[in-house]
Amino acid sequence: MQSRRSFLKLGATGGALLLGGAFPFESLAGSAIHKLTILHTNDVHSRLEPFPLDGSKYQGEGGVAERTSLINSIRKETEHVLLLDAGDIFQGTPYFNLFKGEPEMKAMSLMGYDAATMGNHDFDAGVEGFAKQLVHANFPILTANYDFTATALEGKTQPYKTFKKGAIKVGVFGLGIELKGLVPDDAYGKTVYLEPIQMANRTAERLKKEEKCDFIICLSHLGYHSNGRKVNDLILAKESENIDLIIGGHTHTFLDEPTLLKNKKQKDVIVNQVGWAGIRLGRLDYEFDSKKSSKLTNAQSVIVRKQTRG
Amino acid sequence: MAMATFLNACHKPLFISSHTNQFYTISNRYAADSSMVQMLRPYKIGVDTQMQVVIGYSDVPLTKAQPESTLGNFMADAQLKKAQSIDKKVVGSVVNYGGVRLPYVAPGALTRGKMYELMPFDNVLTIVEMPGSDLRQFCDFMAVRKGWPISGITYVIKDKTAANILVDGLPLNDNIVYKIAMGDYIANGGDNADFIRPLKRKNTGVFIRDAMIEYVEQLQAKNIHLHPNIEKRVKYAE
């Protein structure tokens, strides 16, 4: 009995070794595995320091200096990382009241954010207030459905950006929430809100067909669930065509597991959101290969392994 | 055609084969990165210094107590004043007792930081349109909980219910809709105040803490010290 158990154990290990050993052969056959790691935050709300140790719910959690160490250690382990934020960078601590977003932008630049979108609170110091802080940001602000013509942000944002991560081409674009009724009129001024689903599909199609992206990410500040609004991330996912991943914000939703949905073409879309205040850093690790069949795998049964609390 | 072939040759399409997900909870289990700490230092000094700024004075100790307290009256008054500056039809103000986060503030100088300690949450001042019958229910709700800070409203706690409810000095009328100022936490049904959730409301976008700071600063601008009294806004029936 004893020896049989040992044998089974050995067998399992041997199997794992065999599986591990299979990769180099696949590489030689031209179907190498390409890895991409997505790290993300949303609704950090000027929370630069951890929550004070005052007995409140999130005491001791968050903090950009702590997040920086974590991100740096992940970057050491894995080569191809995209670090993204889904908006509401501003408002929530005295840092914003006093410095109007300057340390928030500097902190994100220091952490090496690749892109962010705008949340409603990013209009709290007006379009001008946000525009003024962009000199401290070394990453682009992506928004495909705000028209900033004739505002202080004209020409200072872009609808999307593409990233080459090894052999993988990634397209990232941003979507913002309807501002009327949510943000004071004079804060957003002449900003024109465009219907997000239409703009999303148009932008994603361009990323897929013209930019030839392998993977398309939407940074959304529409909110996870209805929240009394017409559009949200769940609706966007179902109505979308070429988006693979929606990194959401606005509703401060702590998703322990991302939500897996089918898009208009019955392909998988993942929606994720990590609460607020920089309490959590979200992480998604993707593997890509050049096998056509894997496209079907993606549509039918994406393997979502149980997340581990970190 | 040649162009398309060229583009395809340039970038060989890749497809997702698998993915995994996880999240990290950020805390001091990760060492603070020294370059980030260094970048933040001048801002942190600024914040810490600003929080020590004296915004006004109180002549009396501000004490948290039930059914009525000096600290509670100050907060409810500050909330009412700000709400009335936004909508002059606001007649009353309610602070949830649990939202008052300090038990005691010593008489003397009041710092901005003390206001942050008193109200660390970013609760937003909300004006709720409350039919008289709901306001009566709200007063009963507060009576069961031994009295919450209020302004513009008075009542007597009798057998765990609210009696002799007066709003702006007049007896409560079940058929009038009253505009009552409160935090969004309670307006959204916090502390089991579920009956408030369906009522029409206006989110003012003003943090309650900022309303408190403004109240103290406006008094100080006129060289007036805070001096809240116990006025029998809420008392037990004799």
C-alpha cells in the first residue's frame, strides 16, 4: 500500500515533468508560448498612503510605496507586463485638496503605468485642472468616447494605444461615463460624451483589423453593474465584438473572480474590477500561441484557474 | 493583396491559449519603496502640516453622547447650514451617531486634521425629500437608537418612540414633504435605515467633512467661537 502511494506520487511528478518538457519541442515546431501579464487598479482616489490605523475597515491597506514594491517584484519575475488604471485617480484624501493631483500623477509615472482612462472624479478640478496635471504623467490618457474639442484637453488624450509585448501586439482603449448629472456642468464644460458601445466597437474593430492586435483591452469607467444607468461593463461586454478584456471602475466593485461573458459573436470577454483606493492590485496572466485551434478554445472554454489571495 | 501579405508577414497573429487571475491586497507586507517615499515626502509634509492648521476655536468641550451632545449638535448644525446654502427649503439635518468618529474634542483650537478625524469618511451631503410619515418613522428609528444628532427637528423619546415631533418649530405634518440633510451613507440605507433608500434625493457632491470645516471657518472669519449647547432637541419624557 505504502509503495503504491509513493509510486502514484512519483507518477504525478513525472507527469508534470513531462508536461514541462514538452514546451521546448513546441517552440521548435514554431508554436511557442508567449506570456503577457496585466496588472491593474481603478478608483485609487488620491489614496497615496495606506489607510490610517484607526480601527476602520481597510486600516493599513493600500499605499503607493507598498504597491511600487509589489509591482517591481512582479516585473522581476515576468518580462511582459502592462500596468493599467481605469480612472478616478483624483479626489478622496487631503493630497488632492492641497496638490490637485500632482503627486498622484507623479506616483503613477514612477510605478511605470502604461496607460489610464479618465473617471468622473478626474473632472473634479475641471477639464483645465486635469489638463494641468498631465505634465506630471509619462503615460497616455486613453478615452475613445469623450470629444475634448475646444477644451483644455483638446489633443492631450488619445482614443487608444498599441503596445508590442514580445511577439504579442496589444491594443488598449478607454471609455468614460456620461458626465451630465454626475459631474457639475462647469467642470466638464464643452466635453462631448459619445455613445460608448458604438465607440467601443468602432475602436476595437480598428485595433483588430487595421492595427492587427492580438489582444484588445478596454479601460472602462462605465461601472460594473447598472447603477441606474443605461450602459455598464456587463452590457458593454455582451454588446461588444472584438474586446478580450474589460478593466472596469467607478462602482468600486471588489471582484474576487473576474466575470466571464460572451460577446455578440459568442466569444469570451472578461470583466474585472479591483474595488478602490489601491487596496488591491489585479493581475491577469495570459498565454498566447499561434495555433488556430486555440481561437476555438478561447471561444469555448477559457481556463479560469481559481485566484489566490495575495 | 501584396500589402496584406506583407502586413501578415510582419505580424504573425497570436491567439489566447489560457489565462489565470489573482489579486494582491496591498499592505505593509510589501516594503515601502524608497524612491516612492522620497518623491512623496514634500507632499506628505505639506499634508501633515496643513492638517495641523487651526481653522477655529471651541469655547466648550465637544462631547459625543446620547440622546443629545455638543459634538453632535455642532455636526448637525454644520450639515444643515451647508444644505440650506444649496437649497433654502431644507428644514432639518440628521447625523448617524456611528459616523461621529471621536468621543471628545477638547475646548480650544480646532485643527483641520481634527475635522478629518471626526469625519474620516468621504460621506457626501445628501438632501432627501422625506414625506412627514417617513420623517416620523425616521424619528422613531432614532428614538429606538437612543437619539442621533439632529438640527431643525426636536422630539421626545417616550417608550422607545418619538413623541411631540417638531420640525422648524411646527408639529410634524404627515402630509408635508420635508427636505432633510444627511450623509449619503444613511440616505442609501446604511445603519438599516432601509426606508430612506427609495426616497427622492439630491446628492450635493459636498463632503460632510468639508461642510464642517466651512462652518468653523465661517464662524472664525467673524471671530466667533464654536459654542454648541444642549438645547433639549432630544430628551426623554419625564
